[in-house]
Amino acid sequence: MRQLRRLPIPLVLALLVVVPNVGATSFAGTSMPRDFVREETMRLINLERAYKGTYLVKLDTFLASKAQDSSIPCPNDHSKLNQGRAVSVAAQNTIPAPHPLPLCKTYTVLSVLPYWNYSGYRAEILAVDNQDMSRVRYDVGCPIGSQLTCGHSSYTYAPFTAAQAVRMWMNSSTHRAKMLGDYVRVGCGAYQGGNAVYGGYTYVGTRWYSCIFANTGPTSYKDTLAPTVSGVLVNGAPYVAGMAVRSTFTVRFTLADSGGNDPRVSDWWAYMDANDARDRAGFREGAFDAAGRSAVVTFGEDLTSLSGGLHTLTVVGRGMDTRQVTSSLSLLLVK
């Protein structure tokens, strides 16, 4: 099982170094998958918040657009359009610590948010890496300073690049405080382009990240409708309560998301008899790298180690943020 590799020291320090405001604002890099990586970043943030015991942040599609590539006009001159945050930091080829808008000399991304009715507490965190898209284990609840997986029993799998970005934030007390802070909304952006150079290291195919947090804002930008699970089949037959299964069987269902301005299914998991433990018989999970509003899930179950009788298989599906649906299937295990 792969672990997150140790970060080069210059890359970690780059998140905290104050740099001059660079005027370049135009950059045409290679866009990463539009939703998946930035949503995986948000998913890992919420896993860390859940581990801390705080409430989860909800997706704000407006903040997500500004964190990604939607233009940000200067309040004092709307003809000056700054690129979205992930694209903008790629254009500057640096992590600008004061979070300036390059074309607005006296404004930052946080100071313009009130113009869009985000007047409460707000924050932005930025990161850069050049890791690949392979899925690696991400351990939740690792202490500040941990460069590798910490061995905690709660873990998930995520794209290497997103996992490393969130781990860097967790390893910085300043960024961690924002990521786990008193916010209710978040929008993340991810962008790939350029070759960043820090402390003699060159990062080819650099990936840039921005997450903008807020605790107020227009209600129209929040997703509120939960996904749905439909068309459940067990061994190819439509599910009915109490249907008989043998020790091994297959389950198939459709997970769909129609909530918000940009819906997309994110991931799913299933477990037996109210025991959501990854090391227990009957636990299955998966994520969607390129799914849209719906995806068909098929997985096999092996319950050889469980006794016969009635059991409950719980299927959980999640949308692109924290909205989720739970469906419980009553099955008669025949030995």
C-alpha cells in the first residue's frame, strides 16, 4: 500500500513565504478534470473536520467557480478582470501569501467577497504540488508535522495530488486553523500548468489549488438536495425486503445527483449490520473519477464469515460535497 511521499522542504515553505505582487494575469495551462480533483480536495477537508468533531462545510458553487477559473473584477474598475484563483496563482507562478488580486492594487480575494454578499468570516488557503493522479491512502487525523501517513485506523483513498495538498495544509498550523475553522461554506479550485521553481527544485506539470471559505453568503449557491439510490438489483433481480442470498452475491444500483448548480456524484460505500468498519466483512467502497450526474455501481459481497439469518446491508451514496443518501437492504443469508 502506497504512502504519501515526503515533501521537499522548499515546497512546504513556499506556502508561507511572502512574495512580491506579480502583475501577470494571463495563463493557459492544461485544465485538470473539471470537478473530480477539487471535489476530492473538499472531501478530504470534510473528513478532517469530521474527525475533529466539527460540522462539515457545504459546497458553495459560486466560491468554487472563483477558486477555479471564473474571473474576478476589481471593485474600483470592472474592466480589470483577474483570473480565477487557481489559474491566477499559476499565472504568477508563485504562492502569494497576502492573497492579492494582481490587477487590483489595494484588494485581495477576501476583501472583494463582501461585494458578492459574503460579509462574514472568510479565508483562503493555497497549495502547489506536482504529484500524479494515482489513488493513494490518505489517513485522517494525522498530527501537525506528519509527512507520512500516520497509521490512524480511519483512512480513505484519494488522488495523490489532492491528498498531498490537503496534507500540506494539515501540516501548517496557520492553514490547518483555516481548514478546520468556523466556516460553513467552501469552494475549491484546481488547475494544472507551468513548471514551478522553488529553492532549486523544478516541478513539471505543477498543480495549483485554492479553497475559499465563508460563513455567510447567498442561499442560491448552496446544494441542499440529497442524491438518490435507485434500481437496486441483487444477483440481477430487483431488490425486495427479506430476499434470500447465499454467502456470495452481487449488488447493483444507480446513484444520481440533481442538487445545486453543478451536480455530480462523488463516492459510495456499503457495510453490514450497522458496523461501518473498513476491516469488517461486507465493507465495500468506491469513488468516481469522471462521473457526471449519475453512475451505475456494481460490487460483490462475500459474507462467508457471517452467520445465517437476516442481515442489513447499508448503501451510502454521496454527492460532490457532504450531501448523501442512505439505503438499507434487508437480506436473508442462507447457509
